[in-house]
Amino acid sequence: MSLAAWTSLQLIYRGDPHERKFFGLDEAQEVTEVSGAGRTLVHKLRTDSRKNNNAVFVVTQHARVVLDDANFVGAVFIGRTQSEDAQHAALALLGK
């Protein structure tokens, strides 16, 4: 995970700052729960996306993964949720 995070950030930071870059991360809960490097990667992608002209798509089945930095979320798609905790987290992410 550390190597993948380091490589991803190097591609973003060494790229042309005027060229739009896309970064997609699926199953973000797996990346953030397993590794400190994964948590750092997701945090850096969220906080530095405008500075480096990045479009970052973080996909997760658990809204709580991105809820801590919800002010960096530009768009949200919420599907069906089963548990009451997941429903509260989804509503919080939507700003309700």
C-alpha cells in the first residue's frame, strides 16, 4: 500500500499543474482501514485536489469513510442503505 500511495502522489505532484489529472479510488474503506499510507493518500488527494488540478473520485460503500472531510465533497450519490447508522451517515454526508 505504501508503494502504491507514494507512486500515486508522485504522478500527481510531478505532473503539469495546468494539466487536469483524474484519480479514481474504489473501495476506499479497504484502503483507509488497512494502512496508514492509505489514509494519508486519501487525505492528500482530498486536500490538494484544487492546488494540483485533480479530479478525485472516491467510491465507498460506507459514508463514514469520507464523512470526516465532508467539506471537500463536491457531489454525492447515495444508494440504498440497510442499517440505521449507515442511513444517518449518508444523510450527514448529504448535509441533511
